Amino acid sequence: MSIVFDIYSLYSNKKLIKFVIFAHIIFINRNIKNKCHLAFLDTKKPL
């Protein structure tokens, strides 16, 4: 029983790690887009 539980917890941890990495990538991409957008607005201001 404990072996099965260990395998299950390992599996769920892998899923959790994948989710965390995926969420982190999305967050980084959004930050980069926001920075690019702000830079774009800054270049437009003098005009």
C-alpha cells in the first residue's frame, strides 16, 4: 500500500512540477510582452 502511495505521490508531484513550470513560462511571457508594450509606448511619447 505504501509503495502504491509513493508512486502516486511521485506522479502527482511530477504533474505539479509541470504545472508550476508551465505557469512560470506563461508569467514570464506576459512580463516580456508587458515590457515590450511599455517600451513601445515610451518610443511613441516623443511623437
